[in-house]
Amino acid sequence: MTTDRMKAVWPADAVFVGVRHHSPACARLVAKVIDELRPAHVLIEGPADFPVADLLLGHEPPVAIFSYVRGEHMSWSPFCDYSPEWIALTRGHAAGAQVRFIDYPAWHKAFTDTNRYADAERRYAEAMDVLCRAFSVDNVDVLWDHMVEAHPDERLAERLVTYFDLVRGEADAGETDTAREAYMARWVRAALRTGEGPVLVVTGGFHRPALVALCAEDDGATGWPEVPQAEEGGSYLVPYSHQRLDAFTGYQSGMPSPGYYQRLWESGAAEAARGLVGDVVTRLRGRGQVVSTADLIAARTMATGLAALRGHPEPARTDVLDGLVSALVSDGLDQPPPWTSRGTLAPGTHPVVVEMVAALTGERVGVLHPSTPAPPLLAEVTGLLVQHGLDGAGEVVVDLAADAERSRVLNRLRVLRVPGFTRVGGPVGGGDPVAVERWRLHPSDLRLPALIEAAAHGATLADAVASALSGAVGVGALATTLFDAVLCGLGAVADQLGAALAEQVADTRDLAAVGSALATAVGLWRHDRLLGAAGGPLAAAVITAATPRALWLVEGVRGGPGPAEPARLAAVAAVRDAVRHAPSVAGVRAEVAIGVAARVAAASDVPPDLRGAALGLGRALGADVHAADAVPREAATVGDWLAGLFAVAREEVLDDEVLLAALDGIVAAMTEHDFLVALPALRQAFEFFPPAERESIAAGLLRRRALTGSARSLLRLRADPVAVAEGRAVEEAVDRALAKAGLL
């Protein structure tokens, strides 16, 4: 592009290049403008608080600026070889320009106060819909390829101006974009005031029309704009990857298929198309898929034909993909090709299409320069790994009694999801007698970015883990989080973490989750001498919050007959253990728990398993209740009721001859059909007893019936009891039919 043509498109003093992020065509345009304009200043849409010098150390993209405010915000601003912003940075610096980022920091409220329904957003959606229909394409990515990447000619600058002016139009942007554009315009005007030479402004094309208008007049300010700073935050460079960049794997900004666009940037459209076909074929053959030379020729022929039909001088991305599908997929597709829409791959996507998308993604991983600034956490972890001999690869066995600190380092890295540290064995609860852990260590390219990103949680490993656990507790993960905290040795922050866990408990309505957390806490409170949690404040905080919460949730359960639910029965058992074994911190007196249990056990609209569990809770806590008096007579519910009773008060009812007699009478009176209905629940109920106790119950039945023989033999039937019951039910039905017909 000549200087005269540039002046016809842009003002002479400030040149505004609107781009699309991660567009090779836009990157080439930026490079040409820098080469011809030789600007004194290159101003780029990017976080103004990040030192540009850190990006110019000599990294191998893709890399990303990771920004955070502790406990509030985390974001990534990625760059690859063909990002227009990356080219503006590197080419601008090489040309001697002063290079600056001019946008608000990524954590600034201008980004968090987003109005998704601003006029500009609606206009953008409407404009894209009109253009996609006009050009008969599926989505904005295909539209961009058709309009820009497939035609990177000398008139690209003019076409981009027309395109982005149409997208922005006359609509008012939302508060977010308005604030950001006003801030960026202040930087442009400040650069113009220096009078040092041309100013090149590289931003997203959506902002370009507004910036041109805002910078038309000087606002009278002096100096450069102030850069906001976060008190509890920071920004660091992290290695990135094509996989993290790809829209098909979840990245929603920029363009999909980074591996393809890398080829397009390096080699041009023709070579990119040929390379893509080769990559797909290589992957498919590596998965055992037969791809013949004829298939390869057919795919390339179809891609070339589609390109000609669509007006592309060389096959574009979707030309190649459509050609490959036509040649390699002979059966129907349960899901439309993913490049016809934006987003991740849908379940049921054809395996060949999955491999095609993976080939387009690429496997490139960025590399940071060795002198890149890093957070203190990285240096601490590196030192700890060396100190404890954990910086290698292979299997590691840790003795928890002799080397607790080594275990804590590994568990802290696991909780922070730092790749390369896999726990394959060890205790799973406070009462687990296992005294060693087994770990598998392996190198990972993702370890460095994970450690840098973990710094958002804290400056030290202990602080980072405590913050991560406090903020990441979910309704279904209370118990896991509690035990992870103990494994990580977070005694120093037990009060803070215990308060966070207690708050989560108080907010959830999930009885199973509360019960699981309570059971874990009671186990740690009673037994965990090995890890040092016995009688500690962390377990105490959870027990104090979870015991009354679980009782409150139990009393609110309503429902008719149905299968026993082991998770809620375990919650009632956890309440029993808390009141029994941790009365000083349970927050509920035994008489209060007994009162709740009596009300639930007597309620007709409570599920049978919970009624049985409630009666068992009262019995276990010393209430003068007799289980035999409450046994339901309905075949469909007796088994579930017993499952609840045995789950909570198994030991208390084991030798209850009155209960055994009542059950024997109820079962004996059942018809074969009723017994078949009740049998699955009955079997589930008696599974709460270990084999020795089941044998004791069998012996009691033999005594009741004055029979001799081995009780153990009753537990070792050769035939499946369900099959026997079904057979007897069939025989009973046949007898009834014969009797009705007068044949019996």
C-alpha cells in the first residue's frame, strides 16, 4: 500500500488501523503500514499497566498476558505470531517507534460492567446477520475468511474501513466501550501533541470509527494519561498454546483453527490448504483410519472446486474442510460440521470431523524468554521441588508420619491443579489407617503457565491453596475440600478456611453434600492423629455448622414411597456421630436431635427410608423407642424403612428379638408377589450388616422356628434369591389361574 493511498484512507497525522484479533491478513496490513509510515508512536489496544518491554524479550508465541485481582478477576490476553497486535509491537519496536498499550487494564471495572444489550452490540449482530445472508455463509468466521483472508489484496485497507464502519454504524456503544474508547483517545491525543511524527493506532475494528471521531480535536489536556493500578493484583506473561486459543475448544475471542491460520501466515493460502489436508490425513492414518491416495485426490479436487465456486483464488479454510468431509465421511453426520457455527464441539460429532478439527487446532506451545519476570510463587515452588527431591519424574512414595512436609507440597500443587503431580494412593479420610501416599510425577509443558496463574490466589504456596480452597467450594465438594485442606496442612489458616466452609454449609440445601462434609469432619475430629487434624479448629467449624443444618434439612424432606437413598441416610448417621462423639462442637444437644428424630419418624408424608433413619437416630442417641412398634406393614415400604433404620442404628437393633419377631411375622404373611416386590429393598437393608452379624440374625431366625442347621448355610444359597422369588411368584400365579378354571 503506497503512502498516497494511506493518506486517502486515513488522516495524515494519526493512522487508525482497525483489525480483527488473530487475523493473518490484518497482521500483514499492520506490517505494511509500519514499513511505509515509519511511525514515531505505535499505540495498541492492550492493558496499559503491562510493561511492553516484557513482551519484547524474545518469546516464542503463543504467549498471553495473565492479569488478576486477587479474589475478584482473572483474564488472559493472548498473542500468536499472526496477531496484528503482536506485529504492531515487534515491527513497531524494530522500526524505532515508541510502542505503548493504551487500553484500561483487563481487571478494570470498564470491562466488568458490560452491558450486553447496548445498541452497538445489537447493531453488530444485525449487521453480521445481513452480511452472512448476503454472502450465503454460515457464521462470522466463514464470512471473515470469505471477505478478508481469501482476498488479501492491495485494497484490503479500504475494505476493512468499509466493513468496520458498517459494523459500528451510528449506534451508541455501551458504557464499557464508551469508557474504554475515551481512555484510548486520550493516549492518541497525547502522542499527537508530542509532534514527534506519525502516530499509528492499532485497535479492534469495532473501536476504530469512534476513535477517529474522538481524536479529531484536541481536548486541551497535557501529558500522558494516568495508568490505573490494582492494589491486590498483577500481570504476568504465561506460555499459551494453540489448543487454548481455539474457539472449538472454548476460546471465544478471535478466530478458530489457530494451526491453520499459523500456516496461512507463514506460507500463504495455497500452502496452508495443502498442509491442512496433509495434517488431517496423517492424523486419521495415525488413528487407524484408512485414507487412500484416491481419497486424498478427491478431497483436494473438491476443495479446489468449492473455492472456484465461492470466488476464492485459493481454497480457504472451509473449502478444505468441506472437501475433506465430502471425500472421507461416507455415512451421515449426526451433528452439523462445527465450522458452520461458533462454539465447542457438540456431543456426537463424527470421529473423522473431530480429527479434522484437531488438525486445524495445531499443537504449538509458546515458550517464554528465560529472563521473563515471574511471580514469587514460581520461585518458591521451584525451590521446594528441588529441596524435597520432587523435580524429577517417576513414582514417589511418601511416609506421612516421617515426611509430612513433602506430602503437603505435593498436595498443595495438586489442589492448585498444577500439571505433573498425580496422587495415585493414600488415605481418603480421617479414619483411614493408610500411612503412606503414592504419587506419579511427570513433566508437562503446562506446568509453568499453571504456576504463574496460581499466583492469582496468593504470593506463597500455602496462601494460594488456602485462597483457592476458600473460593472454590461447591455444594457437592464440601467433604473433598475439607480433607484437601487437611492434606495440605493448612493449620495456620484454619480459622479463615473453616469460616468459608461453614458459610458454604449454611447456604446449601443439599442434604447429601452437608452429610458428606459432616461425616468427613467428624472422622477428622475423632481419628486424625496422623495428619494433625484431630480436635482441630477446621473440623470443629464444619461440625458446628453442618450438624444443625443437616437436622433442619432432614425435617424438611417430604415424599412418598421410593427407593432408599444411601446419601441422605449417611447424612443422618453423620448427625448421630457428631452428637455422640463431638458434643462440645456439634451445636446441637442430644435431646434436640432426639426431638427432631421423633417428629420425622412419626410423619406419614416422609419417605420410608428417612422415617426408619430418624427412628434409628433417636434409638442411637438413647431415646426410649421400640423399633418393632413402628415397622410399616406395607410390603413396598418395609425394606426401605429397614434400610434407614439399619443405616443409623444397626448395632442397637442387632439383638432386638422383638424387632426380629415382628419382621419375621410381616415377611411370613407376604404373598409371593409382595415378597418379590419387597425383596430388593430388603436385601439392600441387610447389606448394612457385615457377614458375621448377618449370620447372627440367621441363627436367631432358626431359633424362632425351632429349626436346626447351619445359619451360615442360609447366607450361601446356590440359587439367586431374586430368581427363586420370581419363580415362586410365577407358580403362585399359575395356581390361581388353575384354581379359577376349576383345574386345581
